[in-house]
Amino acid sequence: MPAPSRQMALTLFMLPFGYHTGVWRHPDSRPEEVGRLSLIREMAQAAERAKLHACFFADSLDVSSIRIGGNRASGRYDPVVVMAALIGYTERIGLIGTVSTTFTHPFNTARHIAELDILSGGRAGWNIVTSVAGQENFGMTEMPDSAERYARATEYVDVVKQLWHSWDRDAVVIDRERGLWADGTKIHDIGHIGQHFDVRGALTLPRPPQGYPVLVQAGQSPDGIELGSSIADLIYTAQPDQQKSVDFYAQYKAKVASKGRDPERVKIIPGIMPIVGDTQAEADEIAADYGRYVDPVLGRQQVESTLALDTSDLDLDERIPAERLPDPEHATTPWQRTIARIAPERTIRELMVELSRAGGHQWMASTPSRIADRMIDWFESRACDGFNLNCPQVPIGMNRVLEQLVPELQERGYFQTEYRGDTLRERMGLELVD
Amino acid sequence: MANKPQRQMALTMFLLALGYQTDAWRHPESRAEEIGHLSLTRDMVQAAERAKIHSVFFADSLDATSLRTGGNRATGLNEPLSSIGPMIPLTEKIGLMGTISTTFAEPYNVARQLAGLDTMSDGRIGWNVVTSIMGNQNFGMPDMPDPVLRYRRAAEFVEVVKKLWGSWEPDAVVVDRERGWWADPEKIHDIDHEGEFFKVQGPLNMPGPKQGHVAFVQAGQSPEGIDLGSSIGDAIYTAQPVKDRSKAFYEDFKERIRGKGRDPEKVKILPGIMPIVGETEAEATELANTLGELINPVQGRRQVERVLDVDTSDLDLDEKVPAERMIDNPGRHERWRSLYRPMAERMTIRELLIELSRASGHQWIVGTPQRIADLMIDWFDDRACDGFNLNPPMVPLGMNRMLDLLVPELQERGYFQTEYRGDTLRERMGFEIVEPRRDRPTVL
């Protein structure tokens, strides 16, 4: 069989609670270690052994899910400091983290990400987000609307990129004779004056090894797509349906090309939650086992909020009467549409497990070989350039993904068996920045 | 040998890879190519840990001016939050202190970042609470706020951070698999802070630091800085080149601490010192002379001008700065008044540039380990200090002599620890113990 002409990009979603809602209650889970280094270190090191391109830390400033007992939430690690700590435990794997543009200042963020890139030897990535909650902790009474948030984000990224290039590549001259460590003529003001920020510069740090650390974007709104197609290297997206993902991919790549960028160097990476078993029966059994940890009260609430309806008069093993369900064609979100489509065939309990599994992403419970079949099918049909791996449970569910599924992809030639290149940009085949 | 000393010194090391003496990086044995990189930072911190130094200290600057103008003792090349992280797995016990400005950051973000680092490091983090004196041009501010306003903001900033750390009760994380509660919501509280500068509802989105509060470092010598430091500081950095003045400062500061109901023995006053060490006096002098010859007079003059905030372009290096050029104004840093102006009154520009290149307001000494230890012990026994922040004159040679010759001398005489004792930075340095994740210090 000929070698595939391209290989997947794979990243690991760093969620030590496990991606599957409630699965932290599993006796094999290690929720006692969430917030500490022990478990998160093991996750990063396991991902590096599997040659994954990067670890990805999402973030959330929201505590309300913790306060109602819902624990798939990100936010128990500040991405900047946990990525910093992991630099000392890993050698090649990329470290991508979310930093909100809504509640921080670009000068501080430019320094944090540049420093991570310098100390890690070019392994840092920044997931650019606009926050949808958290204003109460930053002296704001309400959140700015989406357009305003993205206008700020766009200018913010522009400022950060200018700051990263405020030192010429050869500004650090280390000229002992003349007494110049850095050549001041090669360090420049950026003189940025904009709608949201006035920043003169220069940065206090030399240009990061990657030029620009890797830029990641995940917004699926028109504003998010506009920003991502303009500047992002990696696009995270929730795509449970293959054909829809093919369409999204084609449109997105066309948009990238229309901006004069090389679409092959921008990677579109949907999430997937693989529940891996040695046999189909074992995978089904594991999936059923995980499903039992979903809290029925919270699970029902999640079904109700997703579909925007009341089920308080129904038993968990009943189906929701058809007349209460929203019309999929008039759904308010793609995710609501997906769930509304399957709702007539499922009980409330089944729906709640479905929601707990995927959170808008696809999931699959099967053998390594059959999950690899599906991933390769998506990849070959240009539904994606790779995947963000959402591990259902940590550490066992994660280890099955990394030690059984990833090797299957490697054996078939669809995933790297060694890291190639010196920086995350090189290793992922992204645009190289001088 | 004399009796065993009753107390032991606290020692921290200033992590300045360029070397503390200006232009020391030009020394042929410096590792100037690695400045800012992981390799050199790691080697410095590991060397300090081998010497049982209590903590390393990352200073910071948000302004690139001195880097651009060849002011080569510049900080800012190691952003502290990102630089401390990788040191956690590369070391085991040494404290990791870093500067974060309260002028240009948000307390919610800083509270999270410090709590995370402290938890991940098993309680080894310290925060040098500063108000910035420059950098406004990078944060959309036409001018720097005056010191009074900056310190009011700093005090409220720290208050908010402490409240956020206390927003999770110590036993809030219950990990109750049966009932499905990872954290008990009854033990997570809003803080509802509304103040002059910040409105923060809380709670934090993670538990507070392992130490309850990370150790607080404070270095301001203005009345506002002293007020903040005596209220919250666990370690006080100070520039004290003269022993009698340091004693007076020490006594006054400890009295203020007592006045605030705190235990003065648990707050450590740590002046900086730059020891240029040799196994013999001749070897020490040789290193001092070599480093002195590396100072660039053009850059040195510029540093004098920057520190004094005067123009000297019409003056010869061997002249003094005329007194009428040293004009005070409310924006001046306290050090300008208490240290730099008096220095300018008695030294020529050349003397100033060498002095500033060596010590920048701190004391420096050239000598054998025995003689430098004598001086340090004399200060310590006379209550001019509780220990020192060690400024390595150059890296690695000057630093290594300091750690490998001077520190063992102090250890042999019983004035410095030969092993780390305690489980957290607060315990190891003898600071107040804060009940984890509560806002009330409990002195054990």
C-alpha cells in the first residue's frame, strides 16, 4: 500500500477530569490531582511519547459549572503558568494555551507567550479567544457584544504580532568588543495607536524563535471565521457531521486562500472523543460504564438547556414528546440542530449521555482499527487536517487513545512516528515566519 | 570557635543572567549567548539550590529603554511568570520569587497565576509586589500615575488578590465521587469587592495557593512603600550601602510591623549585596579590576544621566554634577532622594558611573570569603538586616565564587543553613504561616 500523501495533525485536549461529563467519578480517575502538576505532567509526557504535535489548554473564568457540580470545565489551570511548568518536563511537544483578549492587555500577553516560546525553544502556541463570561471579575457590568469583542481581539492580535517583531531577528548581537548585547538600532517602537490600544513598544524580549508563536482560533461565528482565516495557523472546530465538515473545510480554506495565504499551511482540526476498546464489545461496555457516571439531575438540565424545553414531568427513560421538540430547521445553534434531529429516537437518559460524551464534537466507541478507519476517511475526504483528541477519561481512557489508536494511525502511515523539524511551526507544517 | 549563632541568615539570589555589575556580560567567561534562555536560567537556579539559598528572585521591567540604550544590567529579559514555571520541575526546594507589577495587570489574572504556580510547586512561590515607575507608553497611559495613587492601587490590588485566594475554603475540594461533587459549593464564596480601583465579584475559579498566601516581597522605600511593606511584606528588599543607616531602617521598619500587630521576627529585611569574591584578596581584586575595565564610559555616563535624570553632555567625566541640576519633583522615586542625590553631591561622574555599575545603590565588597562573611555577619548580628539578597557580579564565574566559596564560609560558621528545613517557602524562610486558603494569618 502506498504511503499517504499527507499526514494528520494531532493535538491533545488537556482536561484531567476527562472529557466525558461525570467520568471524574470513575474509580480509576484521579480528580484529587486536578490543579497540581502530577497528573497534567503525565498527560503531557504520554502525549509526547505518542509524538502528538501539541497539548492544548483551554480556559474558562467561569466558576458556575463547578458550583453546580458540572466538572468537564477548563479553568483549573491558568494556561500561561501550566505551559511554563510543562516546558521543564517535555522536549519536543508543542504547548498551546488559551489567553482571552477580553480581560488582558496585549503588552502583557505578548511578553508571556514570547517568553514561553523562547524558553521552550519555539514550542508555544496561543489560542486567541474572546470571553463570553467573567465580566464581574474585571469591573465590567456587562459583556461587550460579539462584534465589539472581535474588533478588540483583531486589534489585540495585531498589537501582539507587532510587538513580537519589534526586535529584528538579528538584534541580539552580543558584541563584547563594542559593549552591545543588543543593537538598539534593531529594536523598534511599534507606535501603535488604535481604537482599543495605544502601545508604543518595544517589547522587552527578543523576537521569539518561531517569529510568531503558533496562532490558534476556534470561533465559528462569522467574526471568528474572519479573524481565524486572516491570522490563525490552527483552527479548532466542532464538527460532528462529516459532510458538514467537508463543506466547512472547503469554505474555510477558500477564505484562507482569498487572503493570500497558503491553505495547506492552515490546519483545520475538529475535536473527536474516541472511546477505545480491544473489541467492539469492550468499547461499548466502556462507553456504557462511562455513561453511568452522568449525574441525572445535571444531565437532565443539560438536555433541557440544549433543547430549550422543560422535561420535569417526564421520566428519564421516556422520550420527549415530538410536539415539544424544536424544529431542527429553525434551531438556534448547530449543536441544538444536531440534538433536535436525534431527539425523537432517544430517551432523556440517552440524550443526556450523548450530550455528556461529545459536547458538540463527534465521538466514537470502537476498536482502534475502526476508529482509525473513520478518522482516515474524514482526513482523506478533506473534512479535516487532523484532530484534537478529547480523551473520555484520564488516565486509562487517554492511554488507550495514545497507546492503541495513535499507533494504529502510525502503522498505516497517517501519523508521524518521530518529530520532524525544530519548532512547532515546522513540526506541524505551518507557515514559517521570518 | 564562637558559640552557635542564635539566628541564621535568610539568603536569596537575584537572577540576573547579564551579571549584576554593568557590562559584566562582556567578560570572556560570561555566558552572554544564553541570556534569557532556559539553559542559563536553569543552571543559575540549580546552582543556588545546591548552595541551599532560600529563594531566587526574578525582577522585571515593562520598558525596553535600558535594553535599547545599552544599559546592560537591564531586567525584563525573563518575564517572571513564564520563567518561574519551567524552574518548578528543574528544582525541588528552592523558593521562586518574581515581580509582578500592580500598575498594569488585573488582580483576578494575577491571583490565578500565582495560585497555580504555588500549588504546582508545592508552596515555593513569592510575589514581589511592585508599582511600576515606567512602561505607561505600552499600556495606553500618557503619564505614569503619581506614587501615592500607584501605592493606593497596589494596596487594593493585594487586598483583592488575598480575598480571591480566600474565596475557596481550605476544604472546599471534597472530591465526593458518590454524590458527584468535586468541590463543595457551600465552601466557595463570592468576594463582592468594590473599591476605588477594582470591582471584583469572585470567587476565584480555582483553589487558592498551597501556602495560603504566596510569600510577599516588597521593596519600596518611599513612605507609601514602607507602609505597604510593613502591612503585608514577608521579605523586604532594601538598598542599604551604609550599616548605621541600615540599622536605623531595620529598627524603624520592625517597629512599624509590630505596630500593625505582626511578629517582626517573621518579616525578613534583606538588603542587597554584591560580593566580588576571590580565594585570596589578590584574586578578588583582579576580578574586580577586570569587571571595572569592562564598563563602557559612554553607556556608564548614560546610566548616570538616567538614574539622576540630568543631562551631563557638557561635563567632563571627572567633574561633579552641579547641584542646581538635581531638581526634585513629586514623581521622583524615593531612591532618587535618599541615595542618588546624596551620591551626586560627593562623587564625580566617573566615580558615579563605576559606583552605579557595581551596586546601583546597594553595597558591594571585594575580598576573600572570610572577610566578606565577617562583614555580613557583623551586619546580621548588629541587626542591620536578617540576611541578604545576593547580587552576582557576573555569571557564571562571579556567581559561582559567591555560591561555592562565600556561602560555605557562612555555613561553616553556623550562620546559614546546610539543609532546607520545612515544607514550603514560608516555613523555610521563617515567615508567618498562613492557614491555607484563608485570609487570616495564623502565627504558629
